Amino acid sequence: MKKIVALIAFLTLLMNGIFAQNELRFGFQVSPTFSWMSTDDNTVNKNGTNLGLKLGVISEYYFRENYAFVTGIGFAFNQGGTLLHEKGGKIWTRSELPIDSDLPDGTNLKYDLQYVEIPFGLKLRSKELGYFRYFAEIPSFSLGFKSQARGSIKGNGLDESNIEIKKEVISLFLSWGFGFGGEYSLSASSSLMFGLFYQRVFTDVTRDVAADRSKAVINNITARFALMF
């Protein structure tokens, strides 16, 4: 955790130095998230959501008055969701599970995942209307690096939680998305940003096993709150 915080501070200073002669804005976000998982297998279905949080640094480099490249770095806590496996078997085979037998049919597997995220995208904003501006981020992409993965097994008499499942989850993901919102000017150099964003991971999140070769992805809705300078 200390290394990641140091990396955020270093990249913030680096970007500030690189774009010192241009219009660069940066800020800090605290954003609640609502995520769920889905698959391409009709026997493995969404059956629960996760309430999470995103914390991090946002940077906006304006190459035109109302057009900017957006990037940053941050943490995404408690991402994932619950998947209902209508067909059981040996699914989390790379982890030390508290049960020795195959998972029965109708078992719920819950993923609680943590990532370090690097977003990048294009921001378009309106002219200032009083103290207010509208904006859209289209397209918005993100590169995620797994930092923690815990899981739970529930159903059919099973109730096991806080299982280490880092080996069951792929270390890297790519996602796309979009968002809309507004900014309220607090002063000549600072503003409060708020918006609603949708994000979908388009790479497989979980590792395949004989009993489950489905492609699982994470969907995410974020209510972004940020203070920009």
C-alpha cells in the first residue's frame, strides 16, 4: 500500500512538471461504485452486486479550450460481484478451500477484488454557464492491475468467506466506458466535479478450469465526486 501511495504522488508531480507550460488540471476523487459480474455461459449467472469505492488522482490536459485528454491513477476497492453456478464441480482449483469435495450445483461464488487503475480518455466540456459547466467523457478506457482478491462460497449448506483467490483472477484487465456530469466553479482555479460513469471490462477476469470455461467480466456504475485544481 505504501509503495502504491508513493507511486501516485510521484506520477502526480511528474505530470505536473511535464505539462507545466500547458493547461493542466488535476484533482482527487472519492467515488462510490456499484459493480456486478456477467458471463457468456447461461449456466453461470449474475446473482449479487458489490458496493465499492474508488480513490485516486485525476489529471486533465487541455489541448483545446474545451477538449482534454484525461488520465490518472487510483485504487478500486471491492469490485466484482456474485456468480451463481447452476452446475458445480471443481471451480476454484488454484486456491486452498475450506472444503475438499466438489462444489454442488447451485453454488454462489462471490468475488471481492481490488485493483490499481490507470484511466485514459477524452473529455468534452461546455462553455461556462455562470458557475457551471457540463461535460462528457467519451470514450473512456481503463487499465487495471489486480492487487487483492478475496472470495466467498455460499449455498447448499456452504457458507465460507474471506478466501484468498488471487490465483483464480487474471492480473490485468482492460475496460471501456463513458460518463456524463458537471462542474461547479468554487474559485478561478478550483471546481467541484460530479458525474455518473459506466464501465465494462472486456477482457476475461477469471481463469478457466475444466468445470468453468466461461468468460466473466465486471460491469461498474460509478458516482464520481472530485475536487479539481
